[in-house]
Amino acid sequence: MKPLTRTCLTILFFVLYSTSARAEDSVAIRYLDGYPSLNQSTEWINLRVARVSPPPNITEVSQRDVDRFFEQVAAVLTENAVTNDWQLAIPDAPAIEITIELNGKKVTLVSCHTILEGNGNYLVTERGGENISDKDRASVLSKQSEVFRRHRIAFEEILRLTVERTRARLSP
């Protein structure tokens, strides 16, 4: 093979390798309004924070806010041992779906608890919802499984981080 041809093929290989090796990480949030009433308007809200990681042959580590955001999301997943999908939904209730794609892995968390518990007197457990007093909240949650509590905590924390990130980017 001629040296010029070999050089061109080598350059082409590195360009294709570095382009295909770029991974996109994202956190996508969808607000699902629940079963629509015939006499009411419904709404859907979609939010997505994404970044394209640099190719692996670039050694300089970025410290942009978006990188810190994804580091925090990864830390929440790790701290709470969240490695698989989770769903806490009540039929026809509004829910929030969080899809996390990070380092080539995808996890989807769906829950209605943050919406339904807005008034403070209602608690969504593993078995459904129940009316409770504020003082019973911690007691009832402590009786839920560890996996349930960890997923619930991770869901709330990732939702909070994403909303904060969105506010920071949209504020003047």
C-alpha cells in the first residue's frame, strides 16, 4: 500500500473512531397528566438535559456545570444502588417519568408520588396511597422496603437536580 493511501486511511480511521466514541448522556423528564377528563384541558411537559462527552483520547477533563450535573446524577444513582427501572404508578394518576442515559446505561424511573403528595396529608407507598398525618409520614415510610425507599429518594433527588439545572440555564 502506498504511504499516502496508508496515511489517509489512518486519518479516516481516527476520525471515525473519535466520532463514534462520543457518547451522549442525558436526563429526560416527561410529565404525564394522567387520564384526561372529557371537560378539562390536559398538558404534557418534556424536559431534557444532554451532553456529548469528548472522545476518550482527549485527556483534559471538563469542569463545566453540565459535567458536574451528570456527576451528581451518577452519584445519586450509586449512593442509592439504583441500577434498574422502577415504577410507582397509580392508574389514571398523573406521573413523572425520568429516563437517565449515562455512560451507555439506561434507567427509567416513573412515579406519581411527588405530584400526589403535594398537600402533605397523602402518602404513596408500595401498596398504593393513603391519607396520613404529618407525624406518621416517617413511620409509614420506614416500614417500606429498602429498595422502595432508595428508588424514591433517587427519583426525588434527580428531579430536584434537573429542575435546578433548568432554572440555572433559563434564568437571565
